[in-house]
Amino acid sequence: SNATAGVGGAWCQGLDIPNELFLTLGLVSLVENLLVVAAILKNRNLHSPMYYFICCLAISDMLVSVSNLAETLFMLLMEHGVLVIRASIVRYMDNVIDMLICSSVVSSLSFLGVIAVDRYITIFYALRYHSIMTLQRAVVTMASVWLASTISSTVFITYYRNNAILLCLIGFFLFMLVLMLVLYIHMFALARHHVRSISSQQKQPTIYRTSSLKGAVTLTILLGVFFICWGPFFFHLILIVTCPTNPFCTCFFSYFNLFLILIICNSVVDPLIY
């Protein structure tokens, strides 16, 4: 029992993640997503709803990086005595940064869902795509996501101690997860059907197996990265609602910085995937 308690105590100490890692990942993500935005804005061939949504995803990921960089820099400057600020101003700045982080998280999740819907329309309604996803509708969609993200982040930060607010955020994540699962799996199934038809006509089963494997790998990367990067953070929120005082849950809470690192890693990986 003493050995078990010792192991449990060590596990509950969490991970000591250096601020330099937050700064490095934040800078890498910022540079990557800036390149994505610059490429889309500069290249006229990319001026279409599909790439505008990817551009918005990159901007959301940039906000995650900027807010993380700002918070880490303020903490480092205050710890070393370089920056001396009154407690009331520190609380105000903390609320502003938290609101920015929350807004970027919500908008990033939203645009991942929007991209999935856009690609679904591209595949299943290819001939009608340009009449369905017009530039005007794309602009309305983007503006709606940004507006909803700003309003919801303000509400979340103001009433973050309310379990109902946390449940709304958890429900939003689960909705996006199910939406992406259903849409991408449906697209993968259609792609397999087309490849099977083509390979049967050409009597080349190797083509079918290779294409199916590539599709499965792509699908696994898309959904796997999403779940691995976002899942622990939202599981953390679920535990806050369901068992805030349970010893196991309090141990899990000590790894919160690791969950933030995973979200920042998602901002690094998104430009490479999309």
C-alpha cells in the first residue's frame, strides 16, 4: 500500500513543462500559419471558398499561438522582475488573454467542421458545388463563426465556474467530433466504391488495395490528430464537471499544461495536413 501511495503521489505531480517549449511551439505555429495565410492571399488561384476556410483555420491557429506567446512572455517577465504590474491589471490582462485563447479554440474547432462540410459538398455535390457554396455564403459562414466565437468566449470566461457553460463547450466538441467522423468516413466509403469500380473494370485489384490504404491512412491522420490533440483537454473539462474532488481526477488536473501543449501542437500540424 505504501508503494502504491508513492507511485500515486509521483503520478499526481504532473509534468514540469518549461516555458521555452511553449515559446518554441508558439513561434513555429505562428510562422507556419503566417505562410499559409500569405500563400492564399497572394495566389489568385487559391481565391475560392475552400481556401478561404483554410485561411480562417490558419488565422485561428495563429491566435492560439499569439495568445500562448503573450501569456508565456508576461509570466516570464513577471517572474524575473522585469515587469511589475498591479494585481488588478494582471487579472484584467489574464481575462483578456483567456478570452482570446477561448475564442481561438472555438473558432479553430468550428473551421475544422466547416472544412469537413465544404469537402463533403465538393465530393457529393460536385456539379452543384459552385451554386451551393457561393462566395457570399462563404463570407457569411466565416463572419458567423468569428462572431459566434467571440460571443461564446466572452460568456465562457465570464461564467467559467458554471457547469452548464462547461457542458456546452464539451457538447460543442463532441458535436464537431461526430460531424467530422460521419462526413470523412462517408467520403472515404464513396472513394473506396469508385476505386473498386475502376479497378474491377481494369481488372487491377492492386490499384484498389493501394488507394484504399492511402485513403485509410489519410482518414486516420485527419481524425487521429484531431482526437489526440483536443481529446485530453475536453476530457479534463468533463472531469471538472463530473468529479472535481475525486483523487484520480485531481491527479489528472495536474497535467493541464500538457493538454495545452497538445492544442498548440495541433496548430503546428494543421497547416501540414490541410
